[in-house]
Amino acid sequence: MRNSHRKLLQTSVEATRACYPTVRVGALCAVGFASALFAGCGELEPMREPEVVDLELTTDTLKASVRDAQRIVAELRTDLETRRMELAEAQVARAQLEGRVREAERRVIEARQVIELQREELAATRMELRDHHGIGGSGFDDAATREAERNDAGAKSFARRDKNSSLLLDG
């Protein structure tokens, strides 16, 4: 029996020597697999749960940020409303000024029409005097020219006074 065991042992040792590289690789794989299994199934790092104090601090910080944002939004809305009111006042003032300018332009046009009518009357009167009294020559023409110039200067003065008075009303 001893011999049979010995013979079996010798045969297995010879077989192992013949397949030594294959057995060696298999043994290394088995050891590696066992190491990976033990390392992979073990607890990694202990997971640290956030503490209540940390969460409260974060919550307080977020609440303060929200309050600041709401305050800024309220300030911006107030500023926007103020700007809108200023814009409305500026638009009213602009419309008033445009109305005054149109009125002054209308008065200037009327004054020019009056001047034109006076010139026509003066020319008609001059022609009438020439024909009726027989007055001719340069003396009458010079007086008529001076009268027309006075009327023209008076109309310009009227237009300037009208413009100045509308400017004074604006101020």
C-alpha cells in the first residue's frame, strides 16, 4: 500500500513538473481572484453623513441670499417705477413745448400774412395817390419804402416778443 501511495505521489509530482507553468498560472489566478474578492467586498471608506449643524448653516446661508435677492428686486422695482414717472413727466413737458412751438409758428405765419396784406395795401395806396394826386417821382417812393420797412420791422419785433413770451412761459 505504501508503494501504491508512493507511486501515486511520484506520478502526481511528475505530472506537476510537466505542467508546471500552467499550474503556476492557475494558482496565481486563484490567489488573485481571492484577493480581489476580499478587497471588493470589504467596506470602502466610512460614508460620512452631513451633520445637522452643517445643514442648518447651509439653510441659513440660502435664506440670507434669498432675502438679499428679494430686497434687491424690491429696490429695482421702486427704481423702475420712479424712472417711469420721470419719463411720463418728461413726455408731458415735451408735448407742452411742442404745443407752444406750434402756437408760436402759427402766430409768426399770421404776422407774415398781416405784413403781406399791409404791403399790398401800401402799394395800392401808393398807386392810388399817384393816379389821384398826380404825385410821382422818387420822393413818394422813398417815403413808401420807409413805411414798408417800419411795418416789416414792427412785425419782426412782434414775432420776437411772441417767441420770448412763450419762452418765458416755459421757464
